[in-house]
Amino acid sequence: MGNLLNVLSNSSSGSSDVDLFLDFERSEPTDEERPTYGDVQEILKNCPTILSELGQYEGAGTEIRLAISSPTSEELQTQAWNAVCPRVAQLKQYHQFSNSLQTSFTSVIAELLKGDTAVREKLADFQSLSKQLAHILHFALTFDDLKMTNPAIQNDFSYYRRTQNKAKMLGTDAESTSLITAQEANVMSLFYANATPMMKTISDSMTQFVKEHTEIPLDRSTELLSTLSNICRIMIENPEYRQRFSSEDSTLFCLRVMVATIILYDFTNQNGAFSKKSQIDVRQSVRLLKDVQTNTPTCSAGVESLLNALRYTTRHLNDESTPKPIKQLLAT
């Protein structure tokens, strides 16, 4: 399969009918892409392990409940602390990784937005960086879904903070034996308190990038998101394109990237993703999600989480300007 298999549309930039196949499975970096690609790949290679660990995360709920029910038992307090600490160390690693992911995201979009080449052509020419952008978004949305469906993560960290603060109030040297400082705990608390911490990190990165790079028109930044979103939708809608996927996993991968770009666009564009002025065909995107959910059983659970992401983590869905048909589609 070649890097760029087809570019058919001659529509205007960012148009919702852009027709292009990006080879997310097999693209290899060009010489121009290679420096950025290599740095980013060093970060992305950790993503599968993190998702696997998070998917298997089991909290210290039993130990915590016993410790709370018997506050005078030093043995139970120690058991709970020893059970929570390795889990908090794990959560600390994920938070640190979010900072690395933020840097990688900024590096990739900086390359894709650099110069005057049309965004669609840039995505086509820089297939491997486009793939890395897709993988960053896919990871962020998957991480957040796993975190949202596992309350033990927040419970473990909350118990850790309470115990750390209690020790500090009692005058013990808690910080010297703690995995994280009080300042780190405050930052991590804000991170994990967010329903979608990784997407929030990416969204903040996008906002900061736009503020710092005033030489790049805002429309060009949002066009990158809308174009990638529409490409992912069409790659699934078009039977010829979808047949080129080596496995059904690529379908869910493209759907996640499609939804992630809708969410980012909704936070970045002044009018949001759901308005009539949006360059993303959100209505058709939601219809596609529901169609895949109905007709592809292996993707059903994953699609429902994506629909929930659109329902609960976007900014403008409930605006008065959002067309009723879109609200009705997401309400059912």
C-alpha cells in the first residue's frame, strides 16, 4: 500500500468532503519527517504499555476501607499505605508521560502547520507525522476512557493525599518518605480530577500553541483538525478505503481520531464543532458512529464510549446555535 493512495477532492481547504486516504498502518517517514518523527516515536512507543497497565489497574479499595473503618489500627493504616504507594507511583508516571505527550503533540502540529502548503497536501506529504498525530489523539481518548470507567484511580489518589496531609498536620516527616511532594500532589490532583485528563492536556497544548504562534493563522490550525477528522470519517464510509485496513481495529482507531479531532476543534474554534459554520460534518460523523455500532459488533462498546465523549466532554454541544438534529442524534 502506498503512502498516499488517493486524493480525489478539489474542494476548498478544510471542507467536510475532503477525500483522501492516509495510510496509518504502513507509512514510513520521509527524510524531511525523520528528525521529528524519531523524537516523537521515542515517546509514543510507551503508549501500548501504559494503556495495558491502566486497563488492568486494580485499586487498593479493600485496604483503604479497612484502614478507614479502624483508624486506630496502625497495622491496617500501614497496609493501606503500602498498598496505595505503588499505585500512586504508577499514576505519577502517567502524569509525567502527559507532559512528554504534550511536547510531542506540539512538535508534530508545528511541522504539519509550517509553511504555506495547503493543510490537506501537508497531511498527504507528511504521512508519518499525520499518523503520529493520529496515534497521540487515539492514545489520549483511550486513556481517558479507561480512567473514567475506573473510579479506583481517583479513590487511591484521594486517600494518598488525605494520608499525606494528615501526616503533615501531625508534624511527621511525611514528605521525605512520600513518593511525591505536596506541590506535585496538587498538580496531579488537578490532572486526575478532570474527567478526561489526557484530552485536556492536548486541548491546552493546542490553545497554547495558537497563542504562541501568532504567525500561523488560527483558521489554519483549526483546518488541520477538521481536515483530519473528515479524512478519518471518509476512510470508513468509503468501502474501497475500508477494505484496505488490515484489521477491524483500524476502524475503531479512525473513529477515535475522528472524535478526538471534533472535541479539539470544539475547544479551539470560536464557533465550536457543532455550529453550521463548522468545517466538520458532525451530523454525518455521529451517524457513522451509530452505523458502525449497529453493524460492527466488535466495535460496539468502543463506539458507545466515543458517543459519550461527544455528549459529555465537548464545549458547545448544548449551545442554542447547535442544530436540533445533532442534539437529537446524540440524545439517543
